[in-house]
Amino acid sequence: MEIAAAISSFLTHAKVEKGLSPNTVSAYRRDLMKFCEFAQKRKRTLEAASRDDLVDFLAGLYRQHLESKSVARHLVSLRNFFRFAQIQELISADPTINLESPKIRRSLPGYLRLEEVEKLLAQPDAKTPLGSRDRAMLEVLYSTGLRVSELVGLRVSDLDTKVGCVRCIGKGDKERIVPIGKKALGMVERYLRDARPKMLGKFAGSPTLFVNRRGKPLSRVGVWKILSAYGRRAGLRVALTPHMLRHSFATHLLERGADLRSVQLMLGHADISTTQIYTHVVEERLKQIYKAHHPRA
């Protein structure tokens, strides 16, 4: 069987039968189509694909300067695909068995200093509809630590202004409640009152909180581009991404004495070991402060 046809069957299975999220299915598709192109160049059918082919494919990803985390993700995609193919009796043996995952070196997350956050938040012109929306978005991201996928999925009804919290659906469709600061709430209420009605147009009944200039829900890519532009305008030392505001949220909380468990709950991490990487950021920051200010450092 041709690999492309098998991949199509696997993606349908992942979406329809396993009910995986569109983002996960999209990631599988990207990873597996790379392997499909690789296999076609070698004139490999699905049955003929060997462990050596997989090793060469992964080695090629390293030569393209992909990080070990990305290479490991490609291997996970391949494992799931070939396991499916074996269960469906499309192949007699799974070539990914005994194929070791690359060792992932956990890098410290990039984050903004407090003064950089303040400079960034000052960039949107809140007197315009788009500027009001963008300022509200930035405030919400920094105030709550939401993922960009969670931000674009917010509905107006998810915001509880009286209690001061926001309801969001995170990874694995898990719901969590996150506190939101007064400044962020104020900017969102201003956006809802003055800007959003002008942007909705014929979509006046839309439940989505953040919309584009045509009244449709903002996409993750759209938010990424907006933030990137404001980051450049603010003259930040690093390229701004939505996740960087999430990292800044967690780091600044821990720097000011928040406990790890509370930060874990707010970020929606299933395992506290994921949250613990932020403690390394705080430790590095303390070392820098010590060296800069202690007379005998």
C-alpha cells in the first residue's frame, strides 16, 4: 500500500474514531507528510519502510537544525502511524519498535522583564477599535497566562467580572477557572463596550470574545502576528510570541512569592514537573541579582 493512502486513513481514524483535537491531527499530518516525501524519494512502499529508513529520516531532521523536542514529536507521530498500520494489517512488522527517542534537553523558557511588559502593553492605541481589542488581549494573556488556543476560544460568557475570573478550556478539553486582574478586566470591559460592537457587523450575535476587523473569531496565527508586530514596535530584545507572555506570567508570580502548586493550577499543567522549569528561571534571576549587588560576589 502507498504511504500517502495509509496516512490519509490514519488521519481519518485519529479524527473520527479517536476524537483527537484538530491541532493534534494537523501536527500528525505535517510530520507524516514529511516522512511520506522522504519515503517517496527512496521509492519505499509502506511495507518496505524499515527501521534504517526511519533512523535516516530522523537524522535528516537534525541536519535541518530541528531541536530534539521537534524530532521527538516526529517520532511519536511515526510510532502512532505504524502502530495503526500494523493493527490494520497493512504491514507485518512495526519498524518503530526499539527505536529510541532523542534525549530532550529542557531549555529555560524565554520571558519578558517587568519593564518590557509595561512597554509592550503601552503599544496599542486603545482609542481605536483594533487598538482597544489588542490592548485587552495583551492584558488578558499577561494577567492569566492563557495559551493562545485558549485565548481565541474564549466566549464573552466565560468572563465573570464580578468574581474576577475567566473560564477556559485547556488541553484535553479540561476546564479551569483562572483569576484575572483588575487592569485586564477594565480593558476587556472597555473593549466590549466601545470596540467589539463596531467590529462585529453582521456577526452581532457572535459569542466569541476576541474577533477580527470583519467580526469573525481571531485565529491563533492572527494573534501571533499581532503580538509579533507589537513586540517589534516595543523594541523588545527577543521576538515576542504568545507563549512568552505565558512564561512571563508564571515567572513574575514565582518571583513575587507565589507557590508552585498555585501556578500549576493557573497554567493548567497536568504534572507539576512541567511547572518546575520556572523555578530554574527564578533561580537564575536570583543569581544575577546576587552577583550584581552583593559586595563580595
